[in-house]
Amino acid sequence: MMHTDVLTIRKWLRELDQAFERARCYGPFIIGLDKGECHNRVQQILANLPSDFDKAERVLRESDRLIGGAQTEAQLTLAQAHEEAQRIVQQARAEAEQILQRAHQEQQRMLSQTEVYQLAQTQAHEILESAREKAHQIRQGADEYAYEVLTQLEGALAKVMNTVQNGKVLLEDYLQQRVGTRR
């Protein structure tokens, strides 16, 4: 393959373009165009394209292949990521439901403990009040009993005092009759 510069190839392309411009067209048909000349120009251009065009074409094909592979791989990765995200979300939901269930159970346990505690507090308060009332009644009964005993003792002492007084009076009368003096 001979090395032709880009300027020459551009010149041939302009000539081919001018040949198309000079020709007459009737719909899709072109009249006045030398088919052989056009064919020779195109063959010249193709034969003299720099090897960089072939390299560029190979690079484009390779990049298209790589891009296609990358897109396919990206789609697979995206699908896997989507599936993994769904799995993680489902797992997180399941864990969240378990946590909520345990929290609800703990709440119920604490609530029942609170109710038991409050019931125990109420019962303890009732028992304490009952004990205070009974102690008050016992004290009041003891005070009344002591008052009755003291009242009876006072009566008994009054009788004893009366007996003592009577005994003194009798003894005094007796002494006075016997001795003749009065004390």
C-alpha cells in the first residue's frame, strides 16, 4: 500500500463531489456521471487511505466490543446489586419486625411489672392503714380499760378509805371511851 497524504485524498473526494454536482438527477437516477471514473476515484481513495484509518477502524470496533461487554457486565452487576439490595431490605425488615416484637413483649412485661408493683403498693398501703386503725382501736381499748380499772380501783380505794375512816372513827371512839382523850 502506498503512502498518500491526507491532502491528496481530500482532493480526490472533492473531485468526486464535484462530479456528482455536475451530473443531472432525475429522482434517484443520475445522468452525466462517468461510472468508471467514479469507481476509479473511490478505489484510489480506498487503496490510499493511511494505515491510521485501518487502525482507527480496528480501535473503533474494539471499543464498540468493549463498550458492549462493559454494558452487559454493568447490566449484570446492576441486576445483582438490585437483587442484593432487595435481599438486604427484606433482611432489615425482618430484623426490624423482630426488634419491634421484642420491644412490644418487653413493654408488656414492664407494664405487667408496673401493674404488679402498683397492686403491691396499694395492698401495702391498705395493710398499713388497717394496722394503724387496729393499733388505734387497741390503744383506745387499752386506754378505756385502764380508765375502767382506775375507776374501779378508785372505787375500791374509796371503800378502803371509807373503811379506814370508819375504823379510825371507831378506834377513836374506843380510845376516847377508854382513855378519855381525844386525839
